[in-house]
Amino acid sequence: MIDNIPSPVFYKDMEGKYLGCNKAFRVMLGLETSEIVGKTVFDLAPRELARVYKKADDELFAVGGEQRYETQLKSADGTLHEVFFTKSLFQDAAGNTAGLLGVMLDITDRKRVEEALRLAHDELEQRVEERTAELAATNLFLEREIKERIKAEKESRAKSDFLNSVINSINHGLVVIDIEDYTVKLANSAASEGRLVEDVCCHKLLHDSDMPCGENICPVHVVKKTKKPAVVQHDHINPDGSVSYVEIHAYPVFDEDGKLIQIIENIMDITSRKRAEQAMLEAKEMAETTSRLMSEFLDMVSHELRTPMTSVQGFAKLIDKTVGNHFEPLAEGDVRLAKQVGRIRGNLGIIISESDRLTELINDHLDLSKLESGRVEWRNEKILPQELVERARAATHSLFHDDAVDLMVEVEKGLPQFNGDSDRLLQVLINLISNAVKFTPEGDVTCGVTRRDNGLLFCVADTGIGVPEDQHELIFSKFSQLQTRKSGKPSGTGLGLPISREIISHHGGEIWVESQPGHGSRFCFSVPIK
């Protein structure tokens, strides 16, 4: 506000040193604030004028009250101006005189007008009208200036009212706190709730407490210590005694000298959010507990099912063998009986096939459960990459009986040995090759290994149906499967890739897929050399 006053304004301490000034004063002298503050009139004005200013200041300090006088002042452009000074003393918080405040009004034009009026009395009467016109013009100028000042004051007041409306429209607390005595300098409606805030401490206003908050939870203490913005969350005791959980964003305010003088606090009630977070945490814990209980239940069921499934498989195969050896020969020549024998053997084949599938599912689930729980015994040994790939080719040779799909091997020369469980890594390669065969109606499957950074990169690529991008991560989840083109239904247990991920993760590597529908797939995993 002082900067916007067109008249030069300044204030000094008891020693005559400038404490500050407004923009008009700086422009008049052609100096910056740093070149004015701390200086005396002898540093800024010609010596003859400085003596006049100093004498007037000393008289004001001695007599008190207000002081008005006219003098001359040399401006930054070197011109000499007639100036009307108005000075008064101001006091500190204890009521002692702390310095003086001066306002300067340039009356050069007025002096000229007065001189013109004085000369007009000595000149001919015909000059009176001319001088009167000049005075009228001057009065018109002053009236316009007054109107502009009134308009500027109204606009300033309107902006201030608008700012207050904006601050009070915020639905969370906004408080400005003095860093020294914790008094509230400003508080919006959400924080004050209509109470007076003048000379009220923040802990009294916000908590109705006569004691400051603890250092660990009070944002004023935190910002005062760090001189940086801070975010603090804690239980907030409201003036009515109720408790809510708040998140306070506190920001430091510094003066021109970089001294911390105030703290701005944004106080947001996050009780509902905290309750929701707690509910989500409890739901997560419940889900994890349920998942753990389900896993334990599945483990138990899998163990219990393995023995009867072995019996079902054994007796089904024994019955199939008996039917084939004893009853099928008796049905020769009897079409009706041969048809019944064929139906019985077909049903037995379904029982054997489905029991094999169920046994594989049980074994895979138990295997994955052991991997996830860390109950697997790992056999660490030196492995040659090319030998591991050859073992995988030999183990999956029977899958390529159809001439439509070929298996190719690509091994980079000179690959070093690495440490790992060869049987488990072989299990991963066999699983990836088996999956490639399932989803490749025709073309080829390539199993290869190359050097990559500080490790080895194993890849199984195919020319099959591919994997949609939105399922690249999903297929590594339990029981998640793609449909085969041949049957239209998923085959296998849906646990091969989750088991493979656990094995590769144990070896310190990663496994992923690169694929697009209709352009084949490339499943890769990395293992470190050391």
C-alpha cells in the first residue's frame, strides 16, 4: 500500500538512519532500497540541504508531536524541487519513541502558481483572467487526481474484500501464525468458526488449550526448526473436545532480511480418508488371511487327493488291461458285444486321461506351494548353457512327432558356466517349449541362449497364435490360461508359468513375454552368471 502512494514516504530510526521507504521515494532519489536503508541524509543529499533536514529531525525528536515545513530537494535528475514535509514520531511495542515517519509533497508547481498569482497583482488587470484560467486548470487537475485516488482506494478495497471472500470460502482451515508468540494474525471462517482471533494464540483458537502443542506434532515447531515447508499428520482435538485426524501443510514466511516471521497453515480434516485407508488395510489383511487359509486348504486337499487318485489311475489301467486281454477276444464275431467293449475301453481311457490331468494339477499346485513358501530344497551346481538346452531338446523330442512343427536350437558359442539348479531350470525350459508347441499349429519353435550384460538370456520363440498385450502379465498368474487354436479350450494346469517365475526369481533373474496376436510369441528369462 505504501509503495502505491504517489508521494514519497520514508521512515528513520532515532539515529537518523533510514529504515525504509516507498517506491516514489526511491524513484525521486534514483536509488534502490539497499542503497537507502541504513544511510543518513548526509549520505544521500547535498551537505547544505542535509544540514537543514538534520536540524528539523533533531527538533522533532526534542519537541515531539508533528512537524510541517517547506524546503528544497534535489532529485535524481539534478532538478531542484520545492517540497512540503510532514513528519511525526512513531513508537515501538513498549510505547517508546522508535523513530520518525515522513511524507513529502512536491509543491514546485504550486509554488510556481503562487508566484504567478503574486505577479498577477502587480500586472495589468487584463492578465487577471489569464491567471485565473491557469488556476482553474490547476484545480481541475487536482480534482481529477483526487478522483483517481478515490477510485484507486475503492479498487484496492474491492480487491481486499474479494481476497477475504476467497479465503473464507475455503472449506478447510487457513491460519497465519506469528513465529515468536504463536498469535494468530489471520484465520478464515473454517478455522475461526466466527470467534475473534486478535491476540489469540493458535493452540487456544484451534484446540481451546492454554498450552502449546508438543514439538513432534506441531507444524510450527517443525517449520521453525527446518525453515522449510512441512506436512504433519496427527490427532486434532477440536475446541468442542471431539477428535479428528488432520493433515497440516505448513509454509514458512520470511521478511526482506530472510528472517522467519510467520507460518501459514492449511488444516485439512482427513478423518474419512484415514478411516477408508484403515478399512482397506483391514480388508487387505482379511484377503491375505483368506488367501493363506485357502492355500493351506488346497495343500491339504491336494495331499489327500493324491493317494486316491493313484488308486483310481491304477485300477482304471488294470481294468483296461483286463478288458483288453480277456473280454475283447471273447467279443470277436459279436458286433454288439464288441461295441460295448469298445465303449468300456473308451470310458476307461477318459478316466485315465482325466486322472492324469488331475494328478498333474495336484503335483503342480504342491510344487508351486513349496516354491512360494520356501520349502524347496535347491541343488546348486555348475551348469553349461548348451548342455541345459540339449537336455531340454531331448526331453521334448516326443512333442514334435507332427511334421507341421519343428524344434530348432540356437546357442551362442563360448558361453560361460553359471550356478543354479539344473533340474529346476530344465523344468522351466520344458514348460516353455511345451507351451510353444500347444499354441503353434504349424511353423517352428526355437530354443536359444545368448550372453546379455552380466548374465545369460534364454528364449523360446514360436510362430504360433501369439498372446494379446493385455494378457502378458495375466498369464503368469495362477490358473490363467490361453485357449488353444486346436481345441478352443485351455489345456494344462495353468500353473506352469507361475512355477517358472518362482524358479527364475530364486535364481535372481526375470521372466517375461514378447508377443502380438498372430505374430508368434517369445518367452525369455535371464539368469546372472555370478
